[in-house]
Amino acid sequence: MAAVVVQKYGGTSVGDAEKIRRAAERVATTRRGGAAVVVVVSAMGDATDRLIELAESVTAAPDPRELDMLLSTGELVSCALMAMALRDIGEEAVSMSGAQAGIRTDAAHGRASIIGFDPAPVRRALDAGRIVIVAGFQGVTEDSDVTTLGRGGSDTTAVALAAALEAERCEVYTDVDGIYTADPRVVPDARKLARIGCEEMLELASYGAKMHPRSIELAAWRNVPILVASSAGGVPGTLIHDAETEAESMEVANKVRGVTYERGVARITLRAVPDRPGVAAAVFQPLAEANVSVDTIVQNASGERLTDLSFTVARADLRAALEVTRRVSESVGAQQCVSNDGLGQVSIVGAGMQNAPGVAALMFSALADAGVNIEMITTSQIRITCIVDEPKVDAAVRALHAAFELADD
């Protein structure tokens, strides 16, 4: 069989009939170049948001299983239309749902994880000379229940397909033409990166940049090169791959590679919690069981053996997180449970930061000069993240981009 290329088209790239036809032409060009092509599509435009609104117009608390059934239809529409567009220009194409393509997941409705993939149905279609269109963002449990992979899950679908099919590469076409040093909508002089390693991209993706973090983890694990490019074409994109990285230039180049941000952050604080073993587990285990993802965690101890325990969640998860936290706060002896849903976060990322003194100091100075107060701080070896007031996020991003001179090549 010819070399396999997986192409993924985001919602803006298939937002209307004309865009679907343009995407189909790109797919056909790749196929006529000799490659076997698998296409992964997202729902058209804001179709997923409209389906969520429709569900919430029926009930304030949609059942997770039924919501997944509803949301999965968005990708199926794009999938069928893409196959029709390809057939209209003379290409043999077949559409498949996630289940038909052999994607098996766990039963975590709304944020399922892929636990298995039988590529046989896709391979049979490729062997028959067809272009295969797979609905992204979805799979099926062992009990045949439809699941969705959460926001951005189509990226994960595409990389999983590329890995299972041992594809030459995975091409992700979207409304931007690559990965930038910052969001160009916030920082007009942000610079596009020609190449970035998976470790740096994973940190950027986890804290707001384009691409789903799980897709980058999978790409790193299975050594899948990802090209992020514009669906409009004509402009080189960004290659995400660890092979032949710019390791040598790292020693002289800027230690920070990018600034990223995220809005919609909420913080929950348990005040005056007894400082004893097992308290953190008593708080975070029920949150995990409720499928609430926790990000930044800060604990401050006092001389009276009491501590304040703060953590952040996505604003969309605040209600569910508060229900759990208020329930357990009394059992752990906390005196108060409070929340703030008006926060955001800004991060600097760069593999060169690991052994570079002064990076944190410059970050904090730049934020102070911009009048941005830091609420919380979290770090990894190649990332520093500050929680700030949401209205200050844009100013923080611009200040950090300028301080680290990221506009300079």
C-alpha cells in the first residue's frame, strides 16, 4: 500500500459548503500525488456549541450519555458532506463514524480516552483505493455506547489514526498557519515557528495554544510528525516533531520559545484546613471520581497547624467542583470554602529554560511593570505559569512577549 497521510480539518476549515469543497480539492491533490489518504473532520463551524445550546434548552442538566449521542452527530454531518464532495470531483471516498473506524474508548462521557484502535476497517477501504473520511472527536465503548473525546478531540483522533496506520505524517489544517510565539490576535508581532519539539508543544498545548494536549502526548509516544498549517494554503506551516530539533541553536537562542494563555479559570480555596496527612487525598480523590480535572494546586501552612488549600479548575467545571468540595470541606475540618471564577493564566514555555537563571525573575518583573498581580504560580522544568485576573491576561501576554524579545528571529 502507498504511504499513508492523515489530514485533519478543524471546524473553521469545514465551516460551510465552499470550505468543504476546497478541503476536498486539497485531499484529492494529495491522493493524486500517490498517497493513501485518511481524512479526519470536526463539526462544521460552531455546530457543537449550537448542539449544546439545544440540549440545554431541553434540560438544564443533560444526561452525559445522551449528550454524547447528540454531539457526535456534528462530526457525522461533516464526514458525509466531505465524502460527497470528493465523489463529486471523481474520487472514491467512504465516510465512517468513530465506531465504524474501530475507535474504542472508555466510558467517561464528554471526555473519553481512546483505549483501543482496530485499524482493519480503514485499511480495507484504503486497500480498495478509497479515501477514508473519519468523524473526529468520537468513539464507542465496549458496550457500544457512543462517546466524545472532549474539546479538541478530533486532533487526538487524527494522531491516533496516524499512529495505528503508521502514517508518514499527520497534517492538521486549521484557521491559523502554524504555531506562533504568542497568539497573533493578542500580540500582532508574534512570530511563526518553523519547527517545535513535542515537549515544548505539549506545554503550549496544555496552556492554551492550538492542538489538543493528548494529541501531542500520543504523537511523542508514537513518533508521529505533525504539520500544523492553514486550510487556505500557500503558506508553510509548523512541524511538530522531536527529530532533528534545533538543539544546537538552543544554546544561543532565546530560552523562552512562546507565551500562551487561557481564560475561563476558576479557583477554589479551602481555608484553615487542619495540616495533617490525608487531607489532600480526601479533597482530590472525590474530585477525580467526579471527573473534574484540577490544574494548579497551592498549599500554605501556618504556625497553628492550619493550612489554606487552593486549586484551579476550568470555569465550566466550577459548579461540579464546588459541589464536591463543599461536601468534603466539613469532613476535613475546613473553616470556609470560597471560589473565584474571574481568573486566567499566562505561561512562558521553552526547553532552554531548564538551566537558565533569571527567567522567572524577568517574568515577574515584566508582569509587575505591566500592573499585573500574580494570584498563584506553578512550574515545570520548561514552563512557568501565573494565575492572574482575567481582564489582565492580554496585557500580561504582551508584556512577556516583549520582555523575552520573542518577535526577534
